[in-house]
Amino acid sequence: QVQLVESGGGLVQAGGSLRLSCAASGSGSSFGINVLGWYRQAPGKQRELVASIGTSGVTYYAGAVRGRFTISRDNAKNTVYLQMNSLKFEDTAVYYCSLSHYWGQGTQVTVSS
């Protein structure tokens, strides 16, 4: 069983920054050999992939966040991060991290315009 716990969400003004963290724990997490992802779900919308990072550090970003968000991982700490800069109102959503088929509980990010 793997537990993923996100933190770092909150309320921020447009143009501001937030850093999300997701810590993995539990047996069999195999953190270092899994692709990690950050997803988000806004009210009334489907959950969408925001960014992912592979075991070798190769990253992917959705077009809407490319150049503003940065995903990183610290395998020693079993933690994945999402640095979000130049936040926009449309970034408002619940953000989830994923590892294999496991999901965190989500953290709310609200950007005021």
C-alpha cells in the first residue's frame, strides 16, 4: 500500500507563486522507479495532467503551464514537487499527485484575479 500526501496549496493572487509537495510512504512505493505526475481538476471539468517526471528526470508539461510550472523529484525524500509561478485564475483547481495507480487526496489551489 502506498500513501501520497500533498501539501502547499492555498490562496494566492494572480501572478503569485506556490510550491506543492507530495510525499510518498508505505511499502512497495518503489518511488525511484516510477513516473510521477501532477494532475488538476477544476470544478465541472475533467482531471487533466499538468506535468510528469520520469525516472531519469525527463519532464512533460501541459501546454497551459509550460514555462510557468516546474516539476522536480527528490528520490532520497520520496517527494515530488511542483513549483508554480505566474499563476493565473484558470490555474484554480484541486491538484493531485500520482505514482503508478495511486493518488493523493489533493490540495486546493485558488488563484484570485
